[in-house]
Amino acid sequence: MKVDSKSKRGRLARAAGARFELKVRTDLEKQGWILDKWTNNVNLGKKEIISAKPKFVFNPKTRMRIMIGKSSGFPDFICFKLSKKKYDIIGVEVKMNGFLDAEEKEKCRFLLNKKIFSKIRIAKKGKKRGEIEYIDFAEKYDL
């Protein structure tokens, strides 16, 4: 019985995360950003950027593996915006609670040090219902 409840909780959390990611995407587009799903990831062992592998989940009812989203890149989005004859390029990682784990922090540091992104923002839920807060990674983690 516990396995089913954990499975259901995971399914609901994944769906809520996908809905929040879509909400962040539409909010950034309203702000004038041009964005796309970032399909690369960082290999911390080799200190290089690699192509992200797609996430597969096994569905026991159909006995098939299904793919979730396009791929699991880090950060979630790459955003472009024209400002004063140059483009600002930022990365946006969507986290409902706003906290990154140690591996994600290390990936952010790598991407900023290699100057792949000028900024990395963390999108999280705000205090009011429907509000989205954007936190600058460099300011929050003293980079």
C-alpha cells in the first residue's frame, strides 16, 4: 500500500513541476525573453558540456518506457534578450522551492566561470499565489 502512495505522490509532484515550468516559460516570454529548452548538461568529472540524455520512465500497465519532456538538460531554459546592440544570454533553472543541491550548484559555478551564461536565475514560487520570484545564483551563493 505504501508503494502506491509514494508512486502517486511522485506522479503528482512531477506533474506540478511540469505545470510550474510552463508557467515560468510563459512569464519569461511576457517579459520579452526569447527562450528554448536547454538540451545540454555538465559532466563534472570531465569538466565539459555534454548532450543531455532523455528521461525515460517505465509504465508497468503498458509495460513500455515513456519519455518525459525532450531531455533533462541543466539549466532548464536558455534565454536571449536584445539590449543596447548586444544580446543578454541567461540560464534559468526552475525549482518550486528555490533550493539547488550541491551538484546543481557546482554545475552553475562551472557554467558561469566558463562564461557560457552571463547570469543564471533560479525561478521559484513566490509568497503570493501565482507569483514567481527570480533569484540570481551569483548573488545568492556569493560567486
